[in-house]
Amino acid sequence: MLCKLFDVTPNELLIDFMDNCSCGSWKREGRDDAKVYLLSYIIEMKYGENYFTEKERLQLFTELDAIGMCWPGVTDKKMLRLHIRWRKKYYNCWFNKWFHKDRRKT
């Protein structure tokens, strides 16, 4: 009902939520406040508190945002492909760092 009232599709709402939460390169301009509110929401809902302290969760998102800021700002297709390959490596490194913390039972 809220989506109908706001004239936004549920898909659009969820994609915006995920884009802002992931701190990605896509649509970064003018979304800093939304990211702060989403981070506060995640902390308040206690997501991940079994694995990470609040300080670690804040650090986790700081690092994720740093990866999202690494956008080359060029239209050269070769450079963009290279950036995308490196970005995947950054995300994999970031994920593995946080996923394999001592408190997680794999």
C-alpha cells in the first residue's frame, strides 16, 4: 500500500534500498544521508551482532563505501572493464576479510 501511495514499485524501493545499503558506485550522488540512516537502521536492528561489534560493523561499511567510491569516471570501455575486474577482487577481498572472522562458525 505504501508503494502505491508513493507511486513507486516495490522493486524500485528494494533496489534503492540495496544500492544505498551496499554503498556501491551506482547513483552515489545525493544519497549520503540515506546511507547514514540505513546504517543506523542496521545497527538498531542488531543485524550481524552475533558476529561483529558495533565498531566492526561501522568499519565494515566504511570499507564498503571506500570500494564504492572507486569509480574511474571515464567512458573508455577498456578502462571500465579493467575497473570492473579489479572491483570484483576488492569486493571478494572485503567479503573474505569480514566473513572469516574468528566468531563465525563455517
